[in-house]
Amino acid sequence: MERPWSVSELARDLPVSRPAVSQHLKVLKDAGLVLDTRAGKQRVYRIDPAGLAAFRAELDRIWDKTLTAYKSAVEQPPEETK
């Protein structure tokens, strides 16, 4: 998203209703990923860089933990079957 967009602009090219887009944006706002401002009768949404950075950091942490566990599992010698 290069600039702030209204719900109508976002919904225009999507296969869902404007109220559905609004509901999704509310979830993203509650998660701290987007910010909104009032512009006349419309709400305009934009990405929250701080929220997106925090989300990215959490994904990186989870990914690093997963890769470390995978590396550990792969490096273990196979168990002998009896």
C-alpha cells in the first residue's frame, strides 16, 4: 500500500463486500498492523510501519526457533531399531 486508501477504494477490486473489508481492516487495526484516520465521511487506512516491524520480528523469531529445532533433529544420528 503506497498511500492511504479508503474502504471503498480497497473494496473496489475485491470479490467481497465493503462491510467485509471493513471487518478485516478492524482486525488488522486491532492487531496493530494498520492505522486509520477520518477523512470527511470516510475512514482512510494505511499500514502502521511500527506494527508491521513488530509482526516481522515475531515471524523471524518463530522462524529462527523452527529452523534451530529442524537443524537439531536433522543432525541427530538415527536411532537403531531392535
